[in-house]
Amino acid sequence: MNTRRTAKVIYAIWYREQVRFFRDKSRWLGLIIQPLLYLVLVGVGIASSMTFRGAAGGANVSYLTFMYPGIVGMSVLFTAIFSGVGIIWDREFGFLKEVLVAPVPRWAVAIGKSLGIATTVLLQAAILLILAPIAHVQLSVGSALGVLGVCALVGFSLGSLGIAIASRMQSMEGFQFVMNVLVMPMFFLSGALFPLTGLPVWLSALAHIDPLTYGIDALRNVIYVGGQAARVLVQYSIGVDLLVVAALAALLVLLGAWAFQTQP
Amino acid sequence: MTPEGMRAKGTTPGATTMHGATAGTATTTQRATVQGPAARTVATPAGPAAGTGPAASRAGAGPAIRVDGLTKKFGDFTAVDAISFDVRYGEIFGFLGPNGAGKTTTIRMLATLMPPSSGRAVLNGFDVVHQQVKVRESIGLVFQDNSLDDRLSANENLYFHALMYDMPAAEFEPRVREVLSMVDLLDRRHAIVRTFSGGMRRRLEIARGLLHHPAVLFLDEPTVGLDPQTRAAIWEHVKRLRDGFGVTVFMTTHYMDEAENCDRIAIIDHGHIVALGSPEELKASVGEDIMSVGAADPQALAPAIAARYGVEVNQGPDGLRFDVKDGAAFIPRLTADFPGQIRSVSVHRPTLDDVFLQLTGRAIRDEEASGLDQMRMHARAWGGGRR
């Protein structure tokens, strides 16, 4: 199977992903409404009833400002995992058969899907940039581009993870299970909603093995760059974050491709 | 052409079996030859050179499919038990049997979706185990249940297919027009598949299966769940494919009446091929045609017919009944021999139901599961095979 042929397969899968995404207007709406709900209802609710002690050292950072990168990360997490697990829907509705009987390597299909998901996530992130003023976050062009880049990379990783899971799942029944044991803990432990400083040791340990932690920390790094918040709210340097995120992307895309290739 | 093929051709002037390049005779018992010209008129399938449309891409000079001792076991259960047969290029080959007989399992093995437990299958000259990509490039598959993306338009589904099968970009437009007009969907080209009826979807799947000009098109129960009108239309299309594209069609069905449309049929039961031949041959193997004759004076005519043709004549409520070899050809003779004495003649030909009944001791209808059971069995066959 030569390179041109493989590229064509990857493009075919990517193309379909985009056509479906652009056609589904309700998905567009959902992409904005869900993060908006978290920011406005959860964020404003928590901010107005509790004092935000996370920004120690006298930094004047509001909870909403803190939460904004977390909400972007959350949206990326949900979209990427759901899109990857969407393979189960393809199995359920039959389209997967068309893909599986084609004279193409399956790993190329998985990579095409991961790239398609990364593109979707990129578009979503672009939309979420519009919500920044609500959280009193001011973005430079550089920061905005940084957010897009990090989101695409994290989306690529988590999409691949979703593909790997879906490749081993025969029906929709396992979906709720994945939500409960994987996606929600990843979200809660990632530092999206609360800072990871001063946590009990066991919780902190779990947070540090959560891949999303590094993605959201990378987002905070690029969003707060140079400002006061950057010094008090991030865990690691941008270098460490990007290294972890990139390593995960490489690892998970291999996992996804392998799982899809060898699926029953 | 083998001597046997020549002989068969010589004795079956009206039958559909022999045409063109190959005469690979199946290893399974090939039954009786047809007596006299067949009553049912069937268009002779287009040979390799006779097709007017674009030829399907073929490789090699052997049969389109050669199956030798193919077996599939699931644990202790043998779903397909050492079957052997050949399918010739350009014919419509039917796999007929009740649900659970092993039809879908066989298709899955031939389409490289499931490895055989033992035995061998060569499709378009390529081994289904060792040359999977070549086999997949040679086939089009139309599944019993949906495999379209219903959020995409017909055109987008076809475009996706073209990319996956590495079709040259310049060929996309003419081929889309070609396959969509073949199934009468050209005017719905840019409509979203979700708005299509069941029959339209099935036709689109067939069009898609042909887009890359496969040598062999697999149709797994292509008419199940469709209304009679749509079923007839699908058959119309399948025959046009054979005649226009010269494509080899391998299809499964559990509808006996539909199997009549095939050039040759293998009847499969419990994983075994119990009979193989043209519908005419199979029916001829069961017995003769039953004549029902309405007479002006049955009492007088009955002994006269019995004496003249040496047959046993019974008097039934609908007239005189007796068996002859080729009822349709017999009618003119009968009316000429007894002018003015015959009011009506009808011929009951043995059906494939009768064939199945005789071979298995059961009627295939008894085996038919409810629609829901069928879906379940199907889902199991497609989904649960490779653990």
C-alpha cells in the first residue's frame, strides 16, 4: 500500500467526518451551549458563593478566569471522546461495514478519523474563543493560536483514545460505562474546575496521571502568558505540558490505529 | 470448454447454464439435464465480449469463484461444511437456503471478512486468505442491512467509496452517472440518503457496489424487507447488471420464487450444498409437469388421453390431471390431437419449493424465522464471527 493510496484513505475518512459535522447544525449549537452553561451557570454560581483561594499570593484572578481554560479543555475532551466512540454508531447503523470491506489498511482509517476529530475540535476551539470576554480573559492573537494548536493536539490524542475504546466495544451498552469510569473522572481530575494545589495526596496523585491535566495546564500557559495569573495558576512549564501532550498524542494514535486494525 | 460442458450445451437449448469462456463444473452432484426447450424464457447472459456496457475488471481465465472444501466451524458447530463449487464469469449465481444454513458465513469468507477453518477459495484468481487486498479490490458487497451513511448525500456516499477504492478522479463523474442511471437514481444524486425509501437505499447500495467495476458483486439477501414491486425492480436491475456490465453476481436468498431469476443455484442446508444447477435442471430433477385439462366431456376424454400418451389420468375438481415431461411444449400437441374437446389447459410446474422439500424433507417456509429473528441471526452472523 503506497503513500499516495494511504493518504487517499485518510482523506476519505477525514472528508466524511467534515461533511457530517458541517451538516449537523444542532451539533454546532451544542458546541457553544454546553461550555456556555458551564461558564455561566456553574462558573458564576461558584464564583459568587465562594471565595477563590486558588490564586494565592495576592493575585487578583477571578474564578471565571481560572475556569475558562478548563471549560475549553472539557469541551475538547467531550467532543473528541464522543467522536471517537462514534465508531460504535457506525457499527450500529452499518456504515462501518463499508469501511471494513474496502481494500485499505485499517490503521489508515483510524488515523483519518483522528485527524478528522482534531479538525472538528479545532473548529470548536475557535468558537470557544468568542466566549473569552465572558470570563474576563483577554487573548492576544498569539494566545488564540496557541489555544487552537493545543486543542487540536489534545483532540487528536483523545479522539484516538475514543477510537481505541470503540474498537473493542461491540454495542452501545458500554458507552455509559466509559462515560462514568473514564470521561467524567478525567474531567474532574484535570484541574478544569479547581486548582490542583493543596489537594490531598491521593487526589493529587490521580490528577497527575490524568492526561487532560497537562492539556489544560498547557491551555492556561498559553492563555495567561506573561500575566499575573500565569505565575500562580499553572502547574508546569509550557515545555513540560507540550512534551506530555505530544507524547500522549503519539502513543494514543498508535493505540487507536492498532485497536482499529485488530478489531474483532 | 470441457466435453461435459459441450454435452450440457447440446442438450439444453433453452436453458441458461452455458455461456462463453468457462465451463467449470461444480464438484457437487450436477443433476439431470433439462428435457426439451425450457418453457421459461431467459435472456442469455452476456458473455465477455457481448456486453455493451463497460466490462468488469477480471483477472485470469479461471472461474470467477472457485471454492474447494470450504469449511467454517464456530466451536463445535460447523456452519459451513466442506462446500465446493465454481461460479462462472458473467452469471447470476444464487445461494438458496433457509436462515442459518450458512449463506452469510460463506459470503463473509469469500469477501475476506472471516477466515475459513479449512478449505480454499479463489476469487477472480486471488486467494481469499493470502491475497485479501486483491480480493477486496475485485468485489462489490451489498449487505442485507444498511451500510450507507444516511447523513451524506448519494453523491457523497459514492465519492467516499471512490476514494476508498482508489478510483482515478477523472473517472468519478462518468461512473457515477453510469451506476446511478443504472438504478434510476440519477435525479436523486444530491439528495441526503436519510430521505430515501428502503428500495432506493438498496438500489444506491447496489450502485455503490458497482462503482469500482468489481468482477464479482455479492448481494446478501438483496430483496429482504422490500415490497413486491421494489423486489421486482431490484431483480430487473440485477439482470441489467449482468447483461450490461458483464458482472458476475453472487447472491443469497431464502425466497424460492426469487431464486428462479438466477442462472444457477446452489441449495444449501445445514452447511451442505445439497443440489446445484440451473433452476430448470433442479426442477426437472424433482419430477414432471402437472397438466390440468378442462374438457367438454371429461368421461370420454380421460381414457382417450391415457391411451394416446400412455399416462395415468385422474379426474379432479378442476378437470383431468396427468403428468408430462414438458408441459408447456405439450399443450400445442394436446390441442392438436383433440380438437374441439378441450376447454382449458393449465400447467403446474414443479417449483424450487418442491425441490427443497424433496432434498431435505422439509419445506423451506417452515424454516423461515420471523423478521426480528432474521435480523438477530444476521447481526450475529456479521458481528460475532471473529473473536
